[in-house]
Amino acid sequence: MANLEGVAQRWYSDERISHDGDDGFVEMMLLDGCFILELVWKINHPTQSTDGILSGALFIDLLGIENQVPFFILVELFHKTNSNSGASSKFNDLAQRLTDFVILFCDSKENEYVVDDGQVIHLLDLVYKAWTFSYAAKFIALGPWIREDDPFSLYHITSASELQEINGVEFEDSGKGPWLEIIWENERLLRNLILYEQHYTRHHEGTREYINDYAIFMGSLINSSRDVEVLRNSRIITNKLNDDQAVSTMFRRVYSMKWKSMPKAVGISGGRSSGGPTSHTPWSPISFVAAVVALILTFLQTLYAIRPAEKN
């Protein structure tokens, strides 16, 4: 692993990473990488003895920006523990296991994302790409209704209670159960994805901020406990916090992140991050309706289905 130290250090924007030649950084990569591979192996080979560690909270810890390990480090470690297979099959096997690891914690029945060799930066990047893949396709399908120059935007959407009481909008259950399950881990997950997406789109021109748009949408839709109550009574959400005001406060905090600059160090970045507010793309009123039906509420089902695993 020591021969990869110099390359790996360049993937971190944190200036606190030591460059003085000690073994601390190599040890960190080794321990963190082995832990991730061991966890992935246990998830693919579940037993009663491993049930205790397969929790949503641990999964979200692994997705923390500060906890990311370069994917090529995981590949190298995987090679050393699977010496009987070819390099290509090893990488594909690892990528598939990690992607299945993501899907295990969401309601999706099938994994639609196909990993492109060499395109995965780290575990959070893999989760981001796997989750936004199908929604990107849905968003493209809405293209005829989306106008880049429309003065209306997600920021002008009124709250759920106002939509219902003033505009006569009815929220109805699709018949597939609640779309959104609110648990304490939701905020941590969404914050990590928002920060990473802001950084990712800065370094990949032409990419859209799907999760940031989602945060704006939910922040506009939920302004008070009354809005949460409307969505809860319509079975759009299930509130596991047992406090509508807590849910409202959570989304207000997440919404405010859209206006904050990226931190100087965001873990593994693949390049230096920069500050400044992020941009958004306006949606017209008709695209609002289409997006709610075909995109945003679909996003809810996957993004917030994370919960502690209940496996035997």
C-alpha cells in the first residue's frame, strides 16, 4: 500500500493530511479499506453473527464525506485477497458487490446502474451515481416541459398546506405505501449527498444537481409542522420521529445548505474544492406538476428508504 500513498494523498483536499513520510496515512488507508471490504463481504454473506453491524447508521457513517477511501485503494486490497481471478473480473466483482450493498438499503428491486470501470471515485460517488442514474433518465424524458429560461423556479413553490388549502391541490397515496419514511439518519445522508453533488457538478460541466433540486423542492414544500401533517395524513410520508415540527426543522436545515459554500476540505475530492453558492435550473409551472408526479416523489421512495436491516 505504501507505493500508492503519494497518489492517494492527492485525492484528499484536506491540508491536514500528513506528507512527512510517516506511516499514519498508509495505516489509515489500510484499516479503513479492509473494514469496508469486510463489511461488504458480510453483507453478501449474511449470518446471525453479523446482523448486529448491518445497520442503517453504520451505512450512513460509511457515506460520510470525511470517511471516503479512494476506490482504487479498495480495488488494490481486493486484488490482494482474491489472487485467483483476473484483474478485470476482480474489479467488476468488487464494483458489483458495492453497488448491491447500496441497493440492499433501499426499496429498489433491481440495480439499474452499471459500473463503468475506472469511473468510480469512492463509495459515496458510487452511491450518488447509482441513485441518480434512473432519475436522470426520467428527468430527460420530461425535457419538453423544462425551460431553462423560465422565471418560475423551485424556489417559488408554495408549501404543502397552502397548496392544499388555497390552491386546492390534493395529495393522494399511490397505493404503494408511504413514499417517504423519516428517521434520524435521513438528514446526515442528505447532507453528505448535497455536499458531494455540489462538488461533483463543479468539476463535471453540464451535470445537473438532482439532489440539490430535491432539497429545494422539499424545503419549499415543508415550511411548518402543518405541512408535515398534510403530507403525513396523505400517506406521502411516515414520520418515525413522532414530531412534525422536528421534521419541518430538519428540512429547513437541509434547505439552507443550498445557500452555503462548500467547505474547504470535503474528504476525497479528486481535486481542490471551491466555495461560492451553487446554481439552480428554473422549472415552469407545468414542469412542476410533471416533475412531482414523475420524478421528485419517485426520488423520495429510494432516497429515504434507508433503515436498519432486518435480516435473519
